[in-house]
Amino acid sequence: MMADDTVFIVPCLRCGTANRVPASREGEAGRCGNCHADLPPLHTMPITLDSSSFDSFVNASPVPVMAEFWAPW
Ligand SMILES: [Zn+2]
């Protein structure tokens, strides 16, 4: 478990400003403190996707997504 006060740096894709985003905002898309552009959603924890949610999640992500594929027994 991460402490609630953990802060991540999320760079703005428009102006490059490094924005400090607290871990408590997991999965949320914030706004750049400099130019107010939408920031990529903060995802620091693995999430489980399936065949109905994979495409929409990956296609909506403005940043690369790391995926691990597995099959049930
Ligand atoms: Zn910005």
C-alpha cells in the first residue's frame, strides 16, 4: 500500500509542465496547473480489463499503456 500523501509527477502533454498529482487521484484526469489542458489520467495501480473494455480504455489513453495478457484455466 502506498501512503496517502504519495505524489506523482504527471507531465502536461501540451506545455510540458510537471504537475504534482496525489495518489488519491488514481484513475482521474486532472488539469495542468499552467495551461489548464487535460492531463492524462493517473494510473499507478494495475487495472483489470476484458474484451468489452480493453479497446475503449487503450484507445482513449493519450499515453502508452503497458499490458499483461493472461488466460483463465
Ligand atoms: Zn500544460
